Amino acid sequence: MQGAFFNSLKRNNKQIKEDRALAIAEDAELLYKREVEDLQTKIKRIKRDREAMLDLSGNTTTGIISVSDFNAEAFVKKDIELGLKMRELEITLEVAQRGYNERFGVIA
């Protein structure tokens, strides 16, 4: 007899363990790497949001926002919230990168 089904049935224990280990390791590595990349993307977006908050040029290219239109309290609150969120993501990224590197090697 030949074929994939028969060949699968006659594999030895070592071959089965290797196949399972490879499948598990590939899945875990892929998801771990994707998580690290997603965290990096989130951090970049928050940095852009904080930079965009500094654009006080108003709605026209020649104008600037008037003092009466600027809400300092909201500006400070949002800046701090974004800063805290970014710091939390940076800590999570650091832990995730360290975990990935320990388990799978350095991310390329």
C-alpha cells in the first residue's frame, strides 16, 4: 500500500512528535511575532496622534486657532491619556519582544 493515509499510519513516534512540535512552534511563533508587530503599530499611531495635537493651525492654511477656541484642559487631559497609553504599550512591547527573543530568537 502507498499514499498519504498509509504513510501517516506507519510513522513512528519520533516522526509524529516532530511533526506536532513543528506545527505548534510555527503557530506560536507566528502569533507572537504578529503581536509584537501590532504593538509597534499601535505605538506609532499614538505618537502620530500626540504630534497632531500640536498642530494648532486651525482650519485654514494661513490661520491659527484662537485662544478662545483652544481648550487647554481637554488638551492636557488627552495628552496625558495618550502618554499613559503609549507607556503601557511600550512596556507590553518590551515584555513581548523579550519573550519572543527568548523563545524563538531575535525578530528579523
